[in-house]
Amino acid sequence: MSEKGAIIELIALLKLERHEQLPETLDEMAVQDIAEAIDQTESHEDRLVVFMTLPEERRTDTFSYLPHSAQRQMLADLDNKEAKRVLHELVPDDRTAFLENLDPEELEGMLKLLAPEDLKQSLKLLGYPEESIGRLMTPRFVAVRPTWTVARSLDHIRHEANRGETVNFVFVTDERGRLIDAVKLKDFILARQDAKVEALMDEEFYSVQASADREEAVQVIQHYDINTLAVTDKNGVMLGIVTVDDIMDVAEQEITEDFHKLGGTGSLNISIREASPGFLYRKRIGWLMILVLVNLVSGLAIAMFEDAIEAVIALVFFLPLIIASAGNAGSQSATLMVRALATGDVESKDWLRLWGKEFSVALGLGLTMGVAVSFIGAWRGGPELALQLAMVVGFAMLAVVIMGAMIGMLLPFILQRANMDPATASTPLITSVADVVGILIYFSIAAAILNLPSPVT
Amino acid sequence: MSEKGAIIELIALLKLERHEQLPETLDEMAVQDIAEAIDQTESHEDRLVVFMTLPEERRTDTFSYLPHSAQRQMLADLDNKEAKRVLHELVPDDRTAFLENLDPEELEGMLKLLAPEDLKQSLKLLGYPEESIGRLMTPRFVAVRPTWTVARSLDHIRHEANRGETVNFVFVTDERGRLIDAVKLKDFILARQDAKVEALMDEEFYSVQASADREEAVQVIQHYDINTLAVTDKNGVMLGIVTVDDIMDVAEQEITEDFHKLGGTGSLNISIREASPGFLYRKRIGWLMILVLVNLVSGLAIAMFEDAIEAVIALVFFLPLIIASAGNAGSQSATLMVRALATGDVESKDWLRLWGKEFSVALGLGLTMGVAVSFIGAWRGGPELALQLAMVVGFAMLAVVIMGAMIGMLLPFILQRANMDPATASTPLITSVADVVGILIYFSIAAAILNLPSPVT
């Protein structure tokens, strides 16, 4: 794609120190791509050259697309006056996003750079709970009154649009600032100039409260296919707007969180590229040690059957196969359920119907895999044990696949019911739990069919 | 949330057969919620009652939000005239989405219901490759010429907006229909009435080709934070637009595909709720059987060390722990990498730098876990073997965790390089491969330290 070409060209110009050609190249690049090029540039000096070569009005836009760590770095490198200007010109939601990622000391330093009015606004937005809609919203929107004419409203809209506000939707508020409707800009253009705003109102609008979880804004925007969502306080007074592009970023973060949880790392909330090894270690060791404990139970389960194993050592041959199959079937089920619950495709009340379906699927899977491995069991059993070992591994496979699928399917639902994130049913957790139960099932079936020493308890 | 209340109320009214109250309830509901209520209604008759109670102009909108299976059902239940009307009024991209999910015979029946002009358009859109941008686009957009005045353009925009087109962006095309710019509606309102369109042009616009993969449209819209994206043919002639709400649906599908692949089910492309057990069985059995083959290699690896195991049966105690830990560390790495590659947080050229970081993280994880289990090794070893068994399990744990993390980290990159989806490195696959290598490492270390019989090959 051509934007990659521009980024490579820009970086090449910096390396060759052909700074005189920078303005022309930058002029043809989108701010998003300039931000990406800056982020890929190692030298602080080069980053600064690119940034300061930009015309003033593009610097803040470029800044808003930098990753947080690059933003911090840039502000530290800029002189005080320019840093103040950039912070002042950032739209309020971008400023909140930048400030909320700072350490307390850094935050204090940054707040000192803000103009009094910006400071007041930022402190107000930072006052909303983490991951709330208030943290995402921008308090800049265009509001008109129902009694205004279309002509007067358009004058007002023109004035606000000139200040850079989003105007695809115009909000109608009452004398106390309470939201009473949202009207498309297009409707103002279609209407007669002397019509009243009231005549355009259809009372169909969507709003969320600033204190609500940001996940709610994602759901409303996705469900109702809207671009701009009104945010109010608990009395319905309009406070700001959230736009679809912010929502897409939030949705991406939430999905990444789900992936990470499902993969057994907990949620990272930071770019892998930027995360330090120490941070990654701390995030990952917790779950791994918990899983070690679960796996030790597997060891204890095996220890119970040590005599049986000594009697028929061939049983160990099938051990990884049997327990892995339980874990694999469970991972499939858990992934399907976690994702279906996350997209709203299934809800927790659907569990019984899905359980029935999952059971029949698992029965089919278990039978197929059981028959397949029973042939291998017959081969490993040799002349004496062919039939018995075929039966042991065939039945064990059938049983563990069904059991693994049931654990994988039900655990996400149980977690959801307990108000926990279903994605906590990570595939490593499902696999490890399935190991324990799989070992017990396998050796119990083996002990029964082969008439082996009973478990040591 | 209140929309849930409305859905429940609607379903209750149907059950109580209080049809006279339906119009009032429906009047206050959004079409998205009506569609959800219809989808939750089992009885065909009740579905039809709700649909036909709606005023004509809301029926098609409601229809467009139904899942595909419910759409098919509804069209089959409607009389021919109403079915024709609904199909005619669907916006072209929704019509394509409906038609592309039909079986060939069903498709033929539906195409017969289309008006000649709609048929021509639908066949053209269905002519684009599956999962291409052409399948997503709507050929309805507003285009003006650079030489027009703002006043003339606004007249044209009003006319098109009245026909229900999306007008947040107005496209500027030349005499051959080639796209030369995209201008915000807001700029037309801000401009002087007698200014030329040329004066509003900034030549900053984004477009994609209709034949390109829809993933590209997702990336451009997300990267550049735009609501409406122009679609052209290979000569730059404007063909249609794709809007952000379509893109969010596509992004959700692609992410679900990634989840499913990572969970080892392959991609389903269908709602779990609607998928038949047979379909789920067929989708899942393939990967499970492939994994059985991988796990059989684990069995063969164990068979090589059967004599060693018979000599020190306590080794089996640690087997599930050691191999599960390799798989768990690998699942973590694979999930982190697959997601980071999908979001563009890392690119395939970053592999070496990430490999270094992952190695140091894995070293830390392996050391911690190795030390922890070596105590358990000492305990299981008893007075005679305490030190040796502690060394065996400690070193084995260190080695398998590093090995698992390396497999999990590198496999997604290798797949990406081979132009395959990195998510094919599913956690069950990583776990199963880690099992094989883990067994070889564990017993080799055990054989060396405990001076056991060498492997049977």
C-alpha cells in the first residue's frame, strides 16, 4: 500500500539527513501515517525534526495518533511553550486518554502545563471512573433549542463547525440542558429555513450515562449503527459525545483483553512491543503457577495408579494422547462459548439448549476418535492384550472427549453467572483441569477392564 | 436496559394474544430491537403478525437486522407481493449480504422476485469475489463536479438525501466518473453559496478497490478514523461506498474467525446458536484427528523411554506437569503474538527483537517454575533420589518452558511469512507439539541424570 511507501521514504530522508525534502513529503502524508513514522524512528532528534517541520495546525493531530509512550517522550523533548500549545489544542477525550496513562508524578507535571480552563475540564473528565464512558467523551457538541428556527440553528452550527466540532448530529436540549432529541445535520439542510427545530424532532435518540461502563457505549453504537452517541448525567443533562472511532478503539482493546485472558496471560492493556520483559513476566507467572498446582493434582492422580502402570507399562503410551484429546475438545468448546457470549450470540439463559447440542456434538467426536484409537490400542496390546487395550483406549477416549467438551462449555457459563469474565476459562486452565479428570477416567477404565491393582489412596 | 424491557413486553403481548396493543409497543421500539424480538419468537405466525403490524416503511429496515436464517424464513412466510416489496426496498449491500448466504436453488427463487433493475445490480455485486469489498458496498452515493457551485451542489445533495442516501461525505468526480476528492457535508454548509466545489477540495481522500479483500476496507477505516469510504474500480471510477457500520460487522466476524482458529475449531462463519450439531461436528473433528496424530508421536516418544520409566516409576508423576507447563507457556506466547499480529501492533519484521524479549521472559518463567517444582521433586525422590529427582524436574521444567514459549512465539510468525493465517497456530496445536518435545526433553534429562537405560529406538 502506498502509505507504507511514504513512511519508508520519510525514514530514509531522515537517515540521509535530507531535511530540506521533509516538508514536501510530509505534506502528502496523512497525520496517522506521520505518527506511525515517528513511532518507528528511534532517534529523539529525528522525531523532533519531523514534528517541528509540520505546520503548527497538523502537529496536535499527529500527536494524538502517537502511542502513549511516544507521546510522553515527545512532550519531554519539546520546549515548554510548544508542549503547552499541543496539550491545549488536543481534543478533550484525547487529552484524557493521554493523562490517564501517566504515573502520578508525571501527571502532576503535565497538569501544570495546562491552561486553567483545560485543567478544570481535564480534572473533571479524569474524575469519572476508569473504563467509564466519561473518560472517553468529548464535552464538545452542538446543541440547539426546539424553539429555534432552522436558519438560526444553521448559523449556530456553522459557528461551532468552524471551531472544529463534530456536527453530523445536532442535539436538541431544553432550558436546563437536558437532552430531548438528536437530529441529523442532513435534516437541517433538507428543512425549510423558517421551520422550527421542533418540526424536525422525532424523539428517537440514544444516550448513555457518563458514569456507565464504556462497554455499554460500544454495545449501543454497534447495536443501533450510529456514529455519534450522546452522553448525559443521571438527570439527563447533556455532557458530551462519544464517536464511533473512539468506540472502535475501545472495542479493539476489549477484544484483545479477551484473547489474552483466553490464552492464559490475564489482561495486559499495553502494546506487546512496548511491554518490558519484567512486566510480561509478572503478568504471566501468576497463571502459570496456578496451573502448576492444578497439574500437580494430575501427578497425584497418576500416583494413585502407579501399581497399575507398573503392571501394564504400555498404558503410559496412551497417556498424552488421552489427556491431550480431552483438553483439545475442551479448548474448542470453551473458545466457541467465550466468543459467542462476548458477541451476544448466546446469553447465559441459553445454556441448557447449548448443553444438549454440545453433548451430541461431543458424543460424535468422542465416538469417532474412540474408534480410531482403539485400533492403535489393539496394535500396542500385542497378541495377548489386543482386545482389552482396544477397549480401554476406545472407551477412555469417548469418555474424556465428552468430559472435556462439557467442562469447556459449562465453565464460561458458570463464570458469567458468577459475574466473572467468561474468558477467565482460559484454554490452559481447561486443558489442565481436563488433564486431571482425564487421568482418573483413563486409569479407572484401564483398572476395571484389565483387572489391575486398585488405586492406592 | 430498557430495550430488553420492550422486547420482553412484545413477546408477552404475543403470548397473551393481545395483538391490539402491538402497534403502540412497536411504535416505541427501534427496528434493531424489533428484529431481536422477532428472532426470539419461535412461532412463525407470531413473527408474521409482528412484521405485518409494522408500518410499511419500517418493515424493510427491521428485515435488514434479522439474522440470515430468520430472513429466509420470513420471506418464505410472506405473500409474494410483500416479499417482492421488501427485497426491492432493501439497500443494495443488505440485499447482497442476504443473497450470498443462500443455497443455489434458493438463490434462483429469490432472484425471480427481484425487479429487473435490482436483479441487474444484485448480479453485479454478487459478481465480486467472496469476502471482497464489492460484496459490502452500496452503489448509492452523492457525487458532484468540481465546476459546480456550492448552491447547485446543495440542491443536488438535498435531492439525493431525500432518497435516503448517506450524505456525510460528498464525492467529487471528473467527467469520466473518476473519484478526485471527498468533501465533508459540513464544508458545503460552511462555504459561500456561489463558491465553486473546486475551492472546497483538499485532495485528501481514501479509496479502496471493489475487488480487494474486505479486510483492507476495515484497516483503512480504522486507521484513518473515517465514517464513509469510497470504492472504485481499477481505473479509479467511483462505484460505491462502504460505511463504518458495515465495517464493524466485518471486523467482528474476522475477530470471531481468529478466536475460533486459535481455539482449534477452524473458522465457522455461522452463529453457534444456529449451527447444527452435524455442522459443528464436521468443523471440529478435522483438527481433533490431526491433533490425535501429533499426540501419537508423544506416545512413541514415551515408548522410547519405557525401560527408563519402569526403572523409576516416579518419573510418571511429573509427566503431566512438565508437558502441560510447556503447553501453557506456549499458549500464552502464541495468543499474545497472534493478537499482536492481527492488530498490527507487531509486524513480521519485528520477529527477531520479540524473540529476544520472549526468550528473556521465558527464562524468568522457567527459572521460577523450575525452582518451585524441584522442591516437589526432592520430596517425591525420597531419601535416596531427592537431589537427583529435584535436578531432573527443575532442569526439565526450565527447558520445556523456554521451548514451549519459543514454539508458541515463532509458529505464528512462520505461518505469517508463509502467507497463512497466524491464528492457525491454535493453542491445541501448540500444546500438542509442546507435548512431544517436552516428553523428549524430560526423559532425556532424566536418563542422563539418573543414569537410566538409554532410549529404545
